[in-house]
Amino acid sequence: MYQIIQKRKIWLSISGFLVLASIIALGIWGLNFGIDFTGGSLLEVKFRDDRPSVVDVNTKLGDMDLGSLIVQPVDEQGMILRFQEIDEEKHQEVLTRLNELVSSEDDVVIETEIATSTDDMASSTDGIEILTTKVNDSYVEELRFDSVGPTIGAELKSKSVTAIVVVLVAIILYIAWAFRAVSKPVASWKYGLAAIVALFHDVMITLGVFSILGYLYEVEITTAFVAAILTVLGYSVNDTIVVFDRVRENLPKSSDDFEGTVNTSVNQTIKRSVNTSLTTLLVLLSILFFGGTSIRDFVLALSIGVFVGTYSSIFLASPVLVLWEKLGRK
Amino acid sequence: MEGNFISKLFEPSARAKVWRIFIFIIVIFVISGSIAGGSYLNKGVDYLKNKTGISINLPGLPEIPFKLGLDLLGGTHLVYTADMSEIDNADRASALEGVRDVIERRVNVFGVSEPLVQTNISGGDYRIIVELAGIQDVAEAVKMIGETPLLEFKEEDTAQRELTEEERKIMDDFNTESLTKVTEVIAKVVAGEDFATLAKTYSDDDNTKDNGGELGWITANDYPQVAGEVENYEVGDTSKEYIVAENGYEIFKLNDKRVKTNPFDETQKETEVKASHLLLCHNEIEGCESGLSKEDALAKIKEIETEATPNNFTDLVKEYSTEPGASETGGELGWFDRNTMVEPFTVTVFDNQEVGTISYIVETQFGYHLIYKEDERDIIEYNVSHIYVATISEADIIANDSRNWKLTELTGKYLDRASLSFNPNDNSAEVSLEFDSEGSDLFADITGRNIGKPVAIFLDGQPISIPTVNGQIFGGRAVISGDFSIDDAKLLAQRLNAGALPVPIEIVSQQTVGATLGHVSLQASLKAGIIGLILVALFMILYYRLPGIFAVVALMFYGVVILAMFKIFSVTLTLSGLAGLILSIGMAVDANVLIFERLKEELASGKPSGIAIRDAFERAWTSIRDGNVSTIITCVILYIFTTSMVRGFAITLGLGVIVSMFCAIFVTRNLLQLVISDKISKNTWLLAYKKTIND
């Protein structure tokens, strides 16, 4: 039997420190919201041959009035460009210019080749045109393009906040209902509140990590991130409920005091908690490493949340419950 | 041994029940498997057939493909807002539906398997969401949707504004200059200078100036003013003075004149007829308000026929005719030629009727007619050249200014068909419009209330044609004439056919995923899913041993069932949806873990296997239920509050959690009951538990 509850000061300090650090990180750097929320455009392209330098791209697109243009190389041949929201015409213009940037030198070669190899002048000019366009087309490949208007962004933001609030409320209500029969020595709503403390802890730390990642690696907060946070809420509360459920079951037949009973319950469920999050983390990590770039941030948020959620269900929710019971007796 | 006794007592029936459930599970597994993997099984059957040469026709399985989202297929998600500022509040929702219909038609051209076009009203914003999955050329699609023309019909706003001082000055200056110019030109014409050269130099008619101002052969029917002017000219004569016309000054030259003949048979003269008619429509004709059935209408017109004489015809028309406005016009149609009226009407009047008589009853698409043929004459054709000097009027300035036009209900929404046509007079390219029945009624209303006034046809917010209405037009046909080249007119007709939008739209959000990225993402997620599945399976077997194997079997069962469900409910699989699915693999094991941990405890306390399994499930159930309910709540809320990309995640995770719960309490339990006897349950290694001493 591990003395988990007894050593609660250690766990509470660790959690407290992490939450505090997260709050500080959020205070300093805030969150790096993606264009889903702020509005703007994101263009990811892959260059067939050599990738032009960031400076070249900046100069080439400089006079297009794209707002703040941020160019960021990714992988071997990719590049992500961020700029303000634009219409389709400008979008195509950006692609054309990128094409020009990488294709101009080679075109000369092709043109001369054809001009010398064809006798009929009229058809040779046609030939050049057809060939150069074909070559142009394959120089730059558009992997994805997102352009979001500011109204949509603002709306998404408010929707996300609503969703989070609704999830929280629904979960508190559910826990209060699920534990309605338990009243001694701790009232049922306190279980709910302890679970919420754990939730708050999980979400704050996940946000804190993303604040730091946003600052260091420009990881963005997208709608998918909100979905991840909401899933973490569900997952974390799931974990906490399993522990509390055991407490609920053990309380009537236990001869031990509340602290002892809770500790027994935590010990009985710890293997399950660890194993479940282990299997979940196994699949999450396999997506993280093999699942492609598009959902990497999303899965990262889930992984952090699941990990922290498991920790908090063992080392935070139950100690908080015991602490509360102790304070109540004084 | 109390436990043994009890379990033996219940064994016969309990055992049978376990087997029945097992068979049921197998059946579900086979059905789901054949739905989920239909194509693979079919391939396998084909392979066997080829390999063994057996020619028995095995029944093939239906092959339902997975529905992949655009982030996996490649494609684009577009959000448009419709500008409703000019639409009444009450009509906005239906206008939005109109936009959707048009875009849908537009989008169907792209050959995307299942294009999605949705409307969405959010706050004060009217939106159209278009999702094109698997589309090859996104840029072209966006362009084609965006390019769709906006066709509007506008009438004059009765609240006419005054010209501003600046505008008046521009107009006056322009007109003074025109007058100077035309005075100069007429002097030269009268002095005998070459008309064609003068036309080339001075005429403002861009269509004719290069041909020496030649208008070609015209008749009084199509150019009443011109014909009226040159009527008395001798061939070769020019105007002696300039003529003040509606939009400028005209100088004519009569090159030639002749009696019009049939273009296919020059010996046959063409004539025109002056006639009036009496119309009785009936309730089989759209828009008819007579209230008469077809039989009644026929009976009534027969009655009228017996009474009718040339003298009382006008009175009868005024009394009985159902044609709108007949009580004023007396059914007078004026002069018309063979090409003007519908066929039965023309055949009667031109081929079967003497001047001064009343016809037999003629049935047309408008109802029953009696026609009084008042006069018939040869059509004189004039070959005329002209020099045109433009002036501008107040109306021109105001007409060019869209603020002084007000919208009518008639828009491109009601368009049935647009086609390229040619003006019979000058062969210039035009676009003919045909409206649907609702549009025809609207058009009749609009022309009816604007007789003698201009009606403007706006394309993409610009007036392209502002004809003046001569009379009410039924039948829903209109012509847009303007300075079109043939190609322009053809293109416009094509664009209009593809669909004209009732309101302007603007793209506000675009998410495009290239096909390559989609493919890569799909491959990567499949790989990740398989690796995840293997890792979880390994972990479960290594840690829980025999029950672990059951959990893996249950997991495979879960996998097959969930894939079958995706196909049955045609759930769109997006990238986030696949993430949800993979995540649910991890979570699916959760229930098993809960049960196995309990089972270990129960077995450790020395309970016989049957009781231990039952207790383990009972005790684990509350935890499984409470835990999963919270996840399901989250999924439901995610589904309600988010957009398509995240929705996929919510659906797959939610479905996954529900199905996995079912698997755990059904499949795992059944397997445990089936295999674990008391004898096996004593094997602590196989079940991975340690006996405790206290019980």
C-alpha cells in the first residue's frame, strides 16, 4: 500500500507549482491563437526542387499588401506562409509568384532548347508556352490553404468558450447527481468540486505547456485544440470518478477513518488508472509519431492532458477531498 | 465448497445462455465483418475462384466505401456570406435557399462525388457552406462558384432624384457639342459629300459606322421611327435636316427599298396584318383568372362567336376578353408579321382569313381566340444607312446610377434557360432569357406596370441593358441586348444557365487541403492506428495474460463493429475523426482494465470463478458507466458547438465509447464466462493475480 494521501503535501506542492508556472507563462506569453480564431490566411506549400530562402519569398511577395507576412520553412521542402485574410484572386497571385520565384532560371534553359530544336517558328513559340506552364505547375504544390475572415474567427472564439463552459457545468451536474447518495462524511457536491479542482489543474497545465510551446515553437491554438481540451475534461473527470467511485463503495464497510479509506481506494484503483492512461497514451503517442503533421498539435494537447489528468486523479483530487474533510472537522 | 455447489446448481441453464450469447456475438462479428471489409472478402473470393478454377458463382458482398472527409481526400471547405442588405427581413431565409440551390447546381458540374452545400444563419450573418471533397482543381472550383453571375431586374425608382449641378453641366456640355457636330455633318451631307465616309468619321453608332452607317434591310415593324422617316424618300435620298431622336440626332440615307418576300421563296410576298382579338383563357392555363373550366370556356366562346360581327367585335372584346387590359385596348394588336404570333394564330390570320372577317375559334397556349382581321398589306423593306450623333438625357445619367433603380422580385433565380441569339435586324449578338412559370408571372407584372418606362437588367451590379417596355410581356421571354461580341454573349448565356444568384455572395473563409497532403494524412493515420492497436494488444496480453487475450479479441470485435457502423450510418471520416477513432481504441480498453483489475481482486479473495466474474462486472460497472457518461457528454457538446472538422472527432469518439462499452460488458464477459472454469481460475499465472492471505 502506497502512502499517497498521507504524503499529500508533496503532491499538492508539485501541482501548485505547475499550475502557478502555467499561470505565469500564460501571463507573460499568453496563447498563440491560430487563424481559426484571429482570422487570416495560412498557406502551406511544398517546393519540388530547391526551396527559396525566406528573404526571397518576403521580397517577392513584399508589394502584395498581405499584412504581416510570416514565412516559416518546414521539413525539407515545405514552407508555411501566414498573412492576413485574402480573396481567391490574391491567393492565386501568391501561388503564381512563388512559382515564378523558383521556376524562372530553368525556364530560360527550356526555352532555348526548344527554340534551337524546332524549325517552324510559329509552332516553337507555342511549344514553349505549353512546356513552361506545365513546368510551372509542378514547381510549387499547394498542400493546404486556410483563409478565415475575422467575423468567423470571433464567432468561433465565443462558441469555443460556450462549449467549455457548458461542458464544465454538465460535468459538475453529472458528478453531483452520480454521487447524490453519498453524504457522509463529505457532501456529494464536494466530490464534484474536488473533481473540478482536478479539471482546472489539468486544463491550466495543458494551456501553460502550450503557452510555452507557442512562445518557443509557434505552436498555435486552433479549434482542434479546443476539442482536445474538452476531451481532456471528459477524460480527466472519468479518471477521477473511478477513484471516487471506489471511495463511495468502500466508505460504508470501512473501519478506517476517511483519510485511510480514501488512501485504500486510491491504492485499489491506481493500477487501473495507470494502465488505462498507459493504453490511451500508447495510441496517442503512435499518432504523435506516425500520424502525420496535420494533427500533431491536437494529439500533443491530448497526450499532455491525459497524462496530467491521470496524475491529478490520483495525486490531486483525492488529497483535496481529504484536506476538505479535515478542514471541515476543525 | 459452497461456491462449487452453487455454480453447479446454476450451470445447465447459465451455460446454455453463455453459449447462446457467444453464438450471437459470432453472428454480429460476421455481419459487421462482411460490411466493413466487403471489398476485401470479394477480392478473396475472386482470388480463390481464379486459383482453383472452380466456377461456382459465390454471392458477392455489397461493397460500401468509407466516406472520407475532405482533409483526407483533399478538397476545400468554403464559407460564403450572402449580402442581404437589399432583401426584406422576411425573404432573407428563402433568398439564402435560392443561393444554395444555385451553388448546388454550380457545384454539381465539378463531378465531386458528394458535394455538401449547406446554409447557416448565425447571428445576423447568412452563410453558405460548401464542402468539396476529392476535388482536383480547387482554384478553378472557387473561381467558378465566385464567378456565378448575379442577375437582377430593376425598375425605376419613382422617387427620382434631381441631377447634381456637376452632372447637369456634364450633360449640357455633351449635348451642346453633339448639336454642333450634327449641324456640321448635315451641312456636309446636304453638300453631297460621301455618306459612308461621313458615317465612318462622325457616327457614334459603333456597330455600323465602319460599314458606312448601313443598318441593313429594316421594316416599319422593327424600326418604326426610321421607317416613318424614310417612307417618303426616293432611293438615294438623304435627310435634308437632322432628325431629333430619343437618344440623339439621326441623319438617314435611303439606299434601296423593296417589298419583303419570303426568304426561301422570293416570288412569295410577305405581308403584315392588322388585327384585334378576343381571348378566353381557362383554368388549365397558368396565371388565368377567368375561373372557367376548359369546357366552359369553349362553350362560352362558341356563344360569343355566333354573336360576333366586325361592328360589335370591339365591344364584345371589352366585355368578355380575359386578356389583361383588354377593356381599354379592345384587343387591338396593331400591325404584325408572320413571326410575331404563336403558330395557330399566324396560320389562321395569314393563311385562312379574309380582311374584314372574324375567324373561327383558334386554340393556343393562352386559351381560345376569336380574331378580327382588320387589314393586310405588303411589307416594305428599306435599306437605310444612318449617321448617329449621341446625346445624353437626365434619364441616362440616372439610369447609370444604380441608386435610382429599385429591385424587383425577379432575379436570376427564376431563370429557366439563357441562350445566345441574334437580333433579326442588325444581327448583333443577344442573350435570350426564358423564365420559369413563377418568373414569367413576375416578368408580366413588371412589364405590365412599367409600360412606356425603362426596366434595367443588371448583371453583377452593373446595368447591361435598359430596354423600354412597349407592352406587357407574357410567356416569360426577354432579351438582353447590349454591345456584346458573340463570344461575350455566349459566355454570358453559359454563366446564366449555370445559375444566377439572387443575392451577392462573398467568401469569408476557405480551408483547402491538397490531395497529396490528404493522402499522406490518411496513410499516416492508418499506420498510427495499426501501431497503436498492436501496442495496446501487446500491453494487454503481457500484463493481463489470458484475460488480456480476451480483451484483444473484444478489441478486434470492437474494431470491426465500429467500422461497420461508420459504413452503415455513412459517418464522414475526417482526420480528427480518425484521431477520435484511434483514441477510442485506447479508451475501449479502459472498461476491460477496470473489469480485470476487479476480477483479480475478486479471484484473489478466493471466490469461485463464476461468482468472481459476476462480482467483478457488477462492481466495475458503476465506474465504467460514470466514466463513459462524462466522455459522451463531452462528445455531444462538441458536436453541437463546433464545426465539421471537430465534429468528426466528436462523432467517432462518441460512437467509439458507446460501442466499446458494449464490447466490454458483452464480449469480454462472455469470453470470460465461457473459458474460465474454476480449474483455470486457480491458475494464478494465467490470470495474472496473486492470492491474498486474508480471505
